[in-house]
Amino acid sequence: MNLINQRKKIVRYTKKLNSTNLSSLRSGNISIRAKNKGINGFFITPSGINYSSLKPKDIIFVSLKGQFNKKKGKPSSEWRFHQDIYVNKKDAKAIVHTHSTCATAVSSHQKPIPAFHYMVGIAGGNDIKCAKYATFGTRNLSKNILSALKDRSACLISNHGQIVFGKNLETTFELAQEVENICHQYINALRIGIPKILSKREMKIVLGKMKNYKKG
Ligand SMILES: [Zn+2]
């Protein structure tokens, strides 16, 4: 995909944040791994621009070393964890981070989501982890997110929201919607008592089926 199309795609999906269950106003950010003038890095949503008026030229390129051209604007204040995920996860081609309502509510409990529903496996394991709290934009937060993303493609972030990555923006965006949906169901399940959790053995079968389904 050429660079202008990558910028356009980020704009399209960022506007979609506002029209789906994922976010409102300016919260949340989206990025795509990219190569610009021979430099490896990523395109990311900017800081301080209302998403409804976002244009392709507003999208900022940040190198994998964390450098960007200040004259072209500022990247999202949360660019650091995007950088750290791209550096550490070779299969990450796109990242969606949101403060979606239900994921944020569940994240405030600072606990993983257990397998109350088999779809929890969509993140890659028996549960969806919750990264430990650290101030937004800090390297500590990146570190906590990376450890919650070990063997997973999605996690909650304590008292903050959710983050997911994937092989392209289409499937990554869908994964974020799915995580939000799972959190919504989990909140409802907790309202009527303590849900029964699927066994590790059952989740192993589920994960195997999900892998084949993705391949097929
Ligand atoms: Zn955030």
C-alpha cells in the first residue's frame, strides 16, 4: 500500500472509532507500520485534532527509534507504546488503542478477563490480561503493556482502556470491537453473580479450532 493510502486508511478508521462502539471525541489512537523514505516506523493519529476534522496530511510518521518531524505536527501523546509494540512484535502491522466504555470499566478492576465465554480466546489464550497501571505516555506503561501482550494480541490497560494489534487495520479494528463486546458481556454476567469459567482443557480445544478457522 502506498503512503498516501495508508494515511487515508488511518483517517477512515479513526472516524469509524466515533461511529462504532469504540470511542468518542478524541480518545483512542490508531497506527499502521510503514516505511517512509527508507526509514522504518509507523503512521499514527496526531495529538490535539478533533477526529471529525482529521485529514490525511495530519497523520504523523514516527520512526521505530521514536523520531518525528515536529514541523509536521505532534503524534498522539500515547505514541510510545505503539513504538514499543512495533519494535517488539514483528507480526504487528496495525494497532488500535481505545478508551471504549466497557473495556475501560473492566480495566478499572485491574484484573484479567477469565474464559467466561469461549470468545475470550480471540486474544490468543485462556484469558485477556490487564496491563498494570502506569501514567499514560510513559515507558513504564509500554513495559506493562508488552508483558500483558505476551502470547496475546489484545489486552486491557488498568484504569485506562484496551489495546490490540494485528496483521492489518481491518482485522485489528474488528478485534478491538470484539474485545469491547466481550467486556460488555462480562459486565452483564457479573451483574447476576459469579460466572462459571471454562476449563483450560476446553479452552485448548477452542484455541485449536480458532487457529484452524483463521487459516481456513
Ligand atoms: Zn489511552
